[in-house]
Amino acid sequence: MRFQAGQRFAAGEKTSVTAQDLRVSVRSVERWRRQGIQQSRHTQLPAETRYPAHHP
């Protein structure tokens, strides 16, 4: 459910719409957003993208 919320955040969907569709409180969705649910998409990137080589 949180992954779905993260996808919706990335798409720019309003918190109230996400909460209603997922049948959870607006407060829960706000908390998920603050906790960085959007990072769930980041962890699916290849390691090279997440941790680029350092070139001084």
C-alpha cells in the first residue's frame, strides 16, 4: 500500500485523493509522505545510478 502511495506522490496526486482511494486516513498518507516513501522508487534504480562513481 505504501508503495502505491509513493507512486501516486511521484505522479503529483493530492494527499486527500490518495487517502480516499487507498481507504486510509489523510494523516497516514501525510506521514508516509514525510517519511520519504518516494525513496521506494529510488531503491529500484541500478546501483550505478544510486551511487555514481566519485570523480574529483
